[in-house]
Amino acid sequence: MVAEPPPEEENVIKTKGSGSIPDRRTAPLTRRGVLGAIGAGALVIAADVGVEPRGQPRGTPGATPLGSPDVVPATATATLMATPIPPPLRIIRDQQPVYGSEPSRGGTLRLMRPSAARLDFNPVSYRQDYQVLASYLDPLLRPDPLTLEPAPWLAESWQVSGDGLAITIQLRPGVRWHDGTPFTARDVRFSLMAYRDDVDTGVGSFFVTMDEVEDVDELEVLVTLLEPDPSWLFNAATLLIFQAAQYEPFWEAKALGERTLTGFDWQRQLPIGTGAWRVRSITTNGVNFDCNETYWLAPPWFDQLALTWNDDRRERIEAWRAGRTDFVWPLPTEDIPLVDDLPGRLYVAEAASVMFAAFNFANPTGLPRFFDDLRLRQALTLAVDRGRYAAEVFEGLADTFAAGTIAQPWARDEELRSPDFDPAAALDLLAAAGWADANDDGTLENGNGIPFDLTVIVCEDARRELLLVLRSVKDDWAAIGVALRIQLLRVDEFQARALRGHDFDLIAYAYDLYPGFTDFDLYGTAWDIRSNRQGWNPGGYANAEADQALAEFLRATDVASQRRALMQLQRVVNDDLFGLWFGFPADLVLGAIDVDGYQPNKLWQMADTRRLWRTERPRVIDPGNGG
């Protein structure tokens, strides 16, 4: 609580971002600074699976029932005769949609990305849009699209030693680079060492525990760690592998401690990978790819992939309406009305994304140890109408009752849920804690007449939905006599308040998660930002059981042990509330009606372009947008 807070910026709403944490959708794999009508004539189309007509959620009156011509169960495939005019934008919630059309080869897949055009293809700096990198490169292990657990890819198998200090990786035989040379352990060793040692690396934090990488033979790699690292396989081993022969001369020409792949001439020597797409050309407007006909898994259905850049989200929507791009991702909820008049599909793709506001237990300008009283924290969470902002902010396309910050499916405790809206119960708890509206001014006061007046800080580059949620919470709390001041801060101001001033009651974040759990520094006592500048714990949260669960996680050498520790952590920080849980927002992916095969992927929603194909279904183009 702040007696005289700085003026709040109530009328400012910034564009989508992720607080002080760059958004994975535009700064890939980063977190916290590192993740009309169709003409007459019958046509044959595939029935969409798990599709809901816009504005009619499944199970509500008027919704298209399962078994109707427009909806088929997720386990079925159907091809139906369509009416001459297809329905408008349809919502697909199924995370494994099934398509009725048969895949066919040919054509060009067009993607327009929000990132600015970049010509730096350093694969470890992550300045290039991840869509480019993921198109021509492969990882050792691939995060499972549904669970995010590591799964075989360029590596066929792996084994972790009993002490967790050695990881033996067996590589897949027969994989070849785009230039025809074989993929070997030498490439893996070079890639992993570059991720660690490149002075321009964007993921060096994943490799602080890695001691050495040895190419035992052409298809076996031995990684040794300085200490057990339960997230290494999830995060480090799932990074993309690049060709040693292409980069070694450039790398070794630099002195130790100064080595980097930044500055390599990618126009003179196009990037080489093992991926499903080969780089054909690079321009300031985008990157063009050809299908890798010899891809080790199976080649793409499209002949070509064309990536272009446009950082204006409205122009990207206009491009979709005009048929110049087949997908728009990310699509803010507020932009749905701009596209729902044309036939298309809106995929509600589950994502490893979180939104929350951490309580500050040591605000130097507020009442001492104010939030130590659990009743206050419980009352505040009961007074949040999550159902309302789910509808008003997300149009029902988010899991707003999900509790905690662990959205990775492999580690998430799905039984934990935030409570239903119960302002009466909240008032009872506040009264028991000594808060009442003694002077009938609409605001609660304690026995000394101090008003229940809270301040939450949020960064100006936060995703728009977070600010809208906070405003919804402000209205909810005002109804029970609790005032909430929302302070929207510039990045430098936000960092200064979070790291040094600590003069806030809550601090709000929204960000995307890595496949592996890395938020131990959010909850752990040892990472209290007040005493450890290498930490993050912004509110001085301290709970011995949480610390114990984190210690067990950090000692874990297998996924099952990690999961047990994280389940315990989630229960602890939900019982002894760490913060206000705002839930897990979904990614909205807008797809063309004539492209089938799309599958959501929690790491990167457009990771599986290889599986897409163009159908013969006519696409309605908006004539007012250059179609």
C-alpha cells in the first residue's frame, strides 16, 4: 500500500508484449530478457473437426451440435458436399484436428511474420525470427507439441547417468544436410559449444551447467555437466542444430573469448540445415524456401514456403483478407471482428503462457508485512470475477481459472483451480482481519483508519490483455471497498521499481514458458531480489515447503521426479498464495479455409508447416483488399 503513489496511466494501452519479458512470438524462445461469397456450384470440402461457428460456444443454445454437417468428432474423418456458400469464420478448439481432404503436393505456402526483417542468421543469437530457423533446422530432441516433454528427433535416444552428470545421446543415422553431407556428432558438438560460448548467444543460461561435449563416434555424443540440471534435456537439448562445416572456419578464425557467428555472410553462403525446407533466397522483405525432397522424415506437401515481414498487425490482417498470407499468428482477441466475415478457421491453440500478479510482502512504503495475513490474499482472489474477464477480454478463449504459473502440460497440476467469484466470502475474510467501511465512504479501513488502497505495477510493453485484466480486477475490488491503482511504467521505470524501489503491492507479469521449468528463482527464498540480484522473486515470498520442493526439483534426474516436485510446489504456492492467478491465455491462429493439416504446437504454433497442404476448396477474397 502506498500513501502517495505516482500518478497512474489509466488511459494508456500499449501493444502486445510480455512485460519485461520479451514475447516468444516475436522474440523467439526468450523469457525475462534472454523466449464474401463464392460463386454458384457444388464443391467438395473436408468437414472441420471440433469446429464451433463464431459466437456459438459448444454446449450453449444455438450451437451447432456434434454430428451436424459442420462438425465431426475428433476421432472421425468426413468429406461432405458443401453448400455453394461456406460458413464464415469457424472456431476450432481441438488440439489434434482431423481433416477430411487427402494431402496433395504442390503450391506455395505463404506466411507473414510480425518480426522486422533481419539478415543476421546467427542461429545462437535468436535475433532472427524463429519461424525462419525452425523451417530449415532441426533439434536434437523435439518438445512434444501437446506436452512439451522432450521426444526423439535428430537424436534417436538418450540416457542420463545415475548422478545426473552425464548424458549419452544416440543420433539418428542416415540424416543428411542440404548439401548432401551426413549429419554427425561433430555437428552436435559444435552447435552445443557455440550456444554456450558465442559472445552473442541468446540462450547461454541453458548451458551454464554444461562442462564438455564429446563426439564419441559419428553417431554418439557424450555431454557432461558440472551439476545435475533437470531442465537441460527440455531446454538445451531441444535447441536447433546447425552444420559445423559451414561455420567452423569463421568461428575458429576468432580468438577464444571473442568467438561468434554474428557477421557471417549468409548471402554469400546460404544457411544450410537438415530441416524440411531449404533456403533458396534471402531478401530484405523475407526468406524463400524450397521443399527438401530428401527430408529424413517426409518432405513437405507444399513445393515452396514464402516468409515475409510486416510489423503492422492490421496490415497482416489485410494481407490475409486479400489472400497474400495463409495464416495470421499471433491474432489478438480484439481483432477477431476484423476477420470473422470471411470463411476461415480460427484455431484456439493451447499455449504455455501465464499471467499473474505477485504479492509484495515487503513494501517499504506500505503497512509492514501487510500480506503476511493469508486472509487478505484469499479475500482478494475470491473477489476476482475471472468469468467476466474471460468473456470480456478473451471472448472465452482462455483458461482463466488455471492456478499457478506452470502451464507446461507435463508438469501442470490440472486439479488446482482458482476459486469462483465470491465477494461475500471475501468481505467475511476481510472483516475477520479487521477491515470494515467505518465511515460509509465505500472504502474499507483498518482500525487505525488506513484505507485498503493497493498499487499494482505493470510494464508498458506488457501484452494488452494483461492490462485489460487488471482493469477488470480493479472494478471487482472497488465493489468490495478495495481500491486498486494501476501504474503502467516505462521499461526502465518498471525495472527500477522491481529491482530497487520495491514500492508496490503487486507486480503483474505475462510471459511464455520454456518447455522445462525455470521459475525456481520466482518462488525460492534464495532468489529474493532484495538480497540476490541474480534472482527474480519480486515480492520477497518465503515458504519453507516451497523451498524444499524446489530443492527436490533441482536434484531430480528424471522427468517423473521433476513432476512430483513441481506438483508439490504448485500445491504449496496455491495454498499459501504467492500471487493472483489470472490463468493461461491461448494462442489464436487464423488460417485460410483452403489450407488443411494445421496442428497446434505449444512451443511454436507454426512449427509444423511441413504437414500443411492446399485443398481445392475456393477461398473467398475480400475485393477491397487487393484480392
